[in-house]
Amino acid sequence: MNPLEVQLALTLRQRAQSKRAAEFSAEAICFDEQRAWVRDTSPFAVACTTRRSGKTFGDGTALLETATKEAGTTCIYAAQTRGVAEELMWRHLKTENEAYSLGGVTNESRLILTLPNGSRIRLGGAKDRKEADKFRGVSKVKLAIVDEAQNFRSSVLSYLIDDILEPAMLDVNGRMRLSGTPGPLAAGYFHDACHNPNIPRYFWTLHQNKHLGMDPQVFLKRIRERRNITEEDPTYQREYLGRWVRDENVLVFRYCPSAEYEELPTGAKPWNYCIGVDLGFEDRDAIAVGGWRTGERTVYLIEEHQAPKQTITKLAEQVAPLVEKYRPRKSVWDFGGLGKKIAEEVRSRWPMPVEAADKTRKLEHIELLNGAMLAGAFKARKGGPFAEDCGLVQWDQDARAKGIRKVADDYHSDITDAVLYMYRACRAFMEPEPEAHDPNYREPSEFMLKQLAEQKRLRGRDPLGLALGFDD
């Protein structure tokens, strides 16, 4: 081909791409309810729909349409975790980008799609404040969508929206969007937004979705028959009718008002303590400190800490001050498959009572903890990590239909596991009446003291020594 033919072919290709890009719009590919959601220009809006309603497709259309029309801006899509964001939205964006020749360039490692006009669509997770902070510093946010908002802790969701995303919209008059399905508890940030008369609210069901591969009525009948339920089932109403129904039966942990406390009891009775530690091999480390007064049977969750997964040494340095502060009768750690070996290593290096967690009979101990919460024999602070996670951890509904109790994989909570280990240890000391000292507790040997002093000399600090009171 001569240069003129090459230029002509390039021009024709560019015109074809421009035509196909122009075909990408909510008018062309969305049904009425989706289109209204995408085209809303309000600064804040909420969509609460059923499962299989096409909500995420509408979110993706809104992201791409905004990015292609608003040059040099940023669009944000936040899910609970990066993995969920990638599964729900990333493949969809890449498919539409290719199908309509939008010309976007993908960055797989950062989950960013950059359009020819300089606009970007950025995906990410925000399971906790540290993850949410990864969106801090982003500017010119024209559209931000938080999807599956019912799965977020309310404290994290309010931090993500109020403290991070909305301020980033100021210079371009951006739009904030929350989308999801009703949660099992009729409470929380997303629930309140869905019932706020000052916020535009959108609702539609799978019956409006024109792209399903089968009749919704047939699909729903199959669901009811397989799970042996009626339309009155709370989970069915939430998932497929889009109704906010309190559904405690779907929740693994029965946190309730009788399990809340504001101030610890006072008096002369001595306190006893146990610590539970869960290593977040896929997520975060969690530490739970529980205590009860001698002669009483109510356990209080006194301290709860969470941090991104870290080395055993780093985690032990966080636990050591708590050991010094509370002198627990036992600290139970979940070390995974090598639990006993690692527990022995921790015991040999740090003067603390360490026991590898016995993870058998977990369901039984969940029921014991639930019974204690309902009876007011176990109490935690309202709004704490444990209290929030109790509203998110659910039973697997497919397994439930088969008569099997299994915790769903949708949401994993490290703090609830740490609390289970701690509460189990507390109960062990309540029956019979606990002894004055835990026989497993090891006072620091002379060798350990020398080792701590050497650490201080070499590293210029001694977090373990200071925590245990062995400072110069």
C-alpha cells in the first residue's frame, strides 16, 4: 500500500472506532430503570435492588459513559475488597472497552483503565480504613460508585465516603453513588441512606432485567423449591424482593442489645483475663482481650485490635504489652497448620502464655457465644469491630437448604475468630473456679532477660522489654 492508501485505511479505521464509541451510551444498551440510574445528575444517589437486577452492569455503564464524556477526570469504583472489584467490574469494563472500541488502556496491576481523553477509571477495595486510605489523594473525581454497600462496615463506609471520596469531587462537581441489596440488619449507613427522603433512591428487580437467560418467575420458583422456602422467607425477601427485613437467622453471630456495654463494672472484685489471637493469612491479624470478675460469669470484650497480616515477630510485639498489662491466664493463637510448632517457638522467645488454638467444634462454640450474648453473659462495645462484623458474617444459604451449617465465604472476619478463641479460654477457667495463676505461664528466665537487653543494645529500642517492664 502506498502512503495515501495507508492514510485512507487509518482514517476509515478511526472513523469506525469513533462510530462504535458513539454507540456506547445508556440510551443504547440499558433498559429504562438502569438508564434512569445512570443519567441521574444528583450529587448523591442510592440504588437498592434485588439480586440479578443488572445493577452492576448499570454501574459499569455509568463509569464508562462518564469517563468518555468528561475528559481529564477520574471515576472510582469501590467494592469491599480488590478481588471483589476485579470479579464484579474489571472484566466488564475490559469487555465493553473492546466491544465498542473505546480505546482504553488497561493497567492490570493497579486496576486502572485510561481512556484516550485522559480520563481514568480506577477500581479498588475498601474493607477497612487502611484500604480506604488508598483512595486518598485522588482528585477530580467526577463519579464514585461504592457497590455492594450492604457488605461494608458502617464505620468504614462513612469514612470512605465522607472523609475521602466526597472531598475529592469538589473541583469537578462530582457525583457519589451507593448501590447494593438490602442487608440482614435493617440498620447502618447504607440502610439509612436508602431511607433518607433527601437522597434520590432507585429500586428495580430482576423482573426488569432484559438480559437474563431465563424467565425470572421460573428462576425464582426453582430457588424456592430447592431451598424449601416460601416467599415469606426473610432471606428470599431481601435477595429477590428487595425488602429490608431483619434476618437474624442468616447471621452467624447473634449480637444484640443484651450484648452491649458502655462502661466496665467497678468494685473491689479482682479481674481475670484471656487473650485470643487470629493470624490473618489472607486478611488481617486480630487480637481480642476478654475479662471477667472473680465470682461472676459475664465476660467482657475489653480490647480488640486489627492490623494487616504481619510477621509473627511483629504480631508478638503487639501482644506483649497486652500480656504485661493484663497478665492473662491464657493466650490462644491460631497459627494455622503449624500451630503447635509456632506456639512453642513463641513461648521460647517471649515470656507469655501461648497455646495453639483448637479449631475443632467451631460451630458448637459459636452457639455457646451466641447463647451468652442473648443472655447478657458476653458483652462487647457497641460500634466496635466485633459488633460490626456480627452484622456481616452469614451462613451459606445453599448449604443451609441441605441441612448443613456452613459459614459463607462471602465475608471473613478475623476479629470474630479471635473472640471465639478468647471466649473459649475464659469459659475453661470459669469451671471450676479459676486458680490464682495459670500453670502454663512462664516467668522470664535469666536467659530471656539477657536476650531482651541484647535486642535493646543492637536495635536501639526494646519494645518487648519495655512492655514487660524490664527497662533500665
